[in-house]
Amino acid sequence: MTDTATSRLETQLMHSGLAEFNPKTLSAPVAMPSMRTSTVRFASLEALDEALTEKSGGERIATYGRSGMDTHAALEEVFCTLEGAQRAFLAPSGLSAVTLAFMALLNAGDHVLVADCAYGPVRYLDKIVLQRMGIEVTYCRAHPEALAAQLRPNTRMLYIESPGSLLFEMLDIPALAQFARQHKLVLATDNTWGAGYAYRPLDLGADVSVVAATKYIGGHSDLMQGAVMANDPELVRRLNETHYAMGYSVSADDAWLALRGVRTLPLRMRQHGQNALDVCEFLASRPETVRIYHPAWPQDPGYALWQRDCMGSNGMLSVELALNHSQARRFVNSLKLYGIGYSWGGFESLVQLIDNSVLAGHGYWPGGDNATVRLHVGLEAVEDLVADLAQALDGVRG
């Protein structure tokens, strides 16, 4: 990284993961090239021996293409800059990054507490893999008092997501970190929402941060990728060994796409966040709106925690609407600028009708028969996005 003599993350981000100057020409590309290879060759056996020695000591040394070359190393450096981490490990998707964290930090016979607001596929990972591996999982509200009631002698980890998936429940990470330290637990958190720019869990006391780069890091809906970050040397060692043992590999082109996307992350997230607040203001004016779930919205119950712990927001929000199931489907189908899809974090606006049976596992959800709709507010002109919502709501009322 270039010595920028600044603590401002925006500047650090622009100067992280750059190509080194060629020692002969004293020049370097501005954009790190995509360095593809399956094989690394060495000038001598002595050079190979030295590389293997450094690698066995925990250094990031490429001895085979699977671990990635300069493009991957550059992206890892960017993740470390964003998250305030010592090491970052790339994975082929967000869920594979979650899997890496669980596999590296837990053993057969261990018990893990999982926030009930965490990413839904964690429950599938539990059902299909963790149970078969003899790892026990308990889901509950991520509040110290609720967690304390579920502790067991074999509890080893607390896994959370903040803000929570679907309803964006803000969690008190400093309080949870204190709880984890008190009970000798590893605190791991999904930080895909904050992407290191709007939220830095490691700075707040978390031990491990997991991010789906598929979302805001890439920013263009054209790659699948995840990453796991940590500072503690023992946790880094376990992640490093498990990452190698599981054979994770990310293509150089996908690493390059993430590097390209992350350079505009500050601009994109600020605009997403402003557009989302404008949409919240519109929704608050509508008679159909019962509740808005968005931590940067002043009426959200998590707003005080968001103000204290976050540096920004993004385009994610959910809204409870006084609509029955049929009306809600008509509303979603009437939207013209919001694509129907599960992902988010790209430039485009998206909508998802959330099934109440899925929300039933979230203690933060108040229950009831109203429809809950999740929106990702994209980078279109917000006036057009608001007009689209208005016409769809008007059509349902009509």
C-alpha cells in the first residue's frame, strides 16, 4: 500500500492492493491485472524451499495457483484495509465463506450459538453439514441475557449477523463481544451489510468478520465471492489451515472484478443509502405502511445503535404493508423498476416478497398476517423509484 499518511478509509481504499512498480522500468499499471495461472514455477529448489518455509510459518506465499497470485493478494489487502484485519481469506461465495468460518473454528462435539436473525442458509448448513459433523447449533435472540440462558459447557462460538438478515435488526456488538470474552467464545459476524465501509465489527470487538463480496464489494451483480477476516494469530492460523484443506479457490477474473468494483464502494454506498432514506420517507407517507425496517431511518428501533456504531448505510430496507397475500403479490408484480430477485448490493433495484413462515424464526418480527416486502434501493433516479412504488401501491388500492 502507498504511504498516504491518512486515516481516512476512502483514501486508504484507493491506495490498497495496487500493483508494485517494475524494478526495471519503474512503472506499474493503475489497475491490477488479472493474473491467471494454475502453476507457479521457481528459479531453483532453494527458492522453492524458502517459499515453503515462509508458507509453513503462516506467510501468504503462492506455491500453487489455487492459493492465487498477485490479483488475489491485492484483493486480500483491500479486505484487510476495509475490515481493519491482519489477514483475509477468499472464498467462492458468501455462503462458502460462512462455511469456512464454521469449519475452521468448531470441532465435532462443539456447540455454537447463532443469532436467530442470521442469513437463512446458515440453517441449511446446520441441517445438512453441521449436524452430520456432530456440531450442535442453538438459535436465539442475540442479546446477552437470552444467550446466557442457552450456554452449555461445550459452547465455543457465537455467530451473528448485524444488521440481521431480512429485517435489519441492529445488534449491540460491543456488548456481545464482552459476553463472548466473559464466556471464552469466539465472536464471528456476517458483515455483508456493512462491507467494511459502513460498519467495522472487528473494531467493535468481534473476532471474525465474514463478507459476501457478491454484494456491495463487487457492486455490479457480475461475480460470486466471499471473504473471512481476522486479527488474532491463532484464529488466522486455523482459518489458513482450513482454507487450504478445503481447497477453496477464487478465479483471478472474479478477484479482478471485485477489485474493480470496490474502488467505487464509498460513492455507491453513500448514494444507495441516500436513495433508501428517500424511499423510507415516501413509504412513511403511505397509509399502507405499518412499519419500516431500516436502521438508518430515525424511527427504527435500532437507530441509536446504528448512530453509535456505523459510519454509513446502504440501500437495504424492508417494509410491513397492510396488504394480504394476494394484494402483496399484485404489488410486487406491478413494479417496473424493481427486479424480482434474491440478491442485492448491485447497481439495480430489487424486490422480494418475504414469506411469513421464514420470518417466524426471527424473534425481532412482531408476527401477524401483513405482508413484508424487502427492497434493495438501487442507483436509479430516486424520483423514478418512488413513482414506481406509488403506482404499484395505487394499483393495489384501486
